[in-house]
Amino acid sequence: MVFESLRAQAGAANALAPMQIAQHTLFTAKEKIELLNQLKAEVTGANAEGDDLGFSPEEIDAAIAHVREGVADGVGSETVFKGDF
């Protein structure tokens, strides 16, 4: 599944930043929020253990707010592949 591959890249040098996830066209808004919330939980846990994953919970909160603003504007309820299946 896509979430596992993105989760595997979370600590990699080529990892997606929270705002990149928020602006990604292959995910619906619901999927983005789910992924960002999972990422926030992991970052919060890592910070508590003294590890740094490269971004802060505040950065993830900003990405979540960006997704919610898009939903309010009618953006992100569908992926670019809608109707292709």
C-alpha cells in the first residue's frame, strides 16, 4: 500500500515533507489527513525519545490546516485518477 512506502521513507533523505503530502495530487483529502496524523504521532513519539525525523509537529499541523483549507475551497475530495478504475 502507498502508506507503507511513504512511511518507510519517513526517515530517508528523499522523504516527503508534510506540505508535500498535503499538496500531493494522488491522495484524497481524507487520505492526506490520515497520513499526516499518523506522521504526527510518529514525530511526536520520536521527539519524546530524543530522535529527530526532520520536521516538527507544528509543520505537520500547518500541512493539515492546508488540506482543510483546500477542502473548504472544494479542492482535494478526489484524486487525479477518479473514474480510471
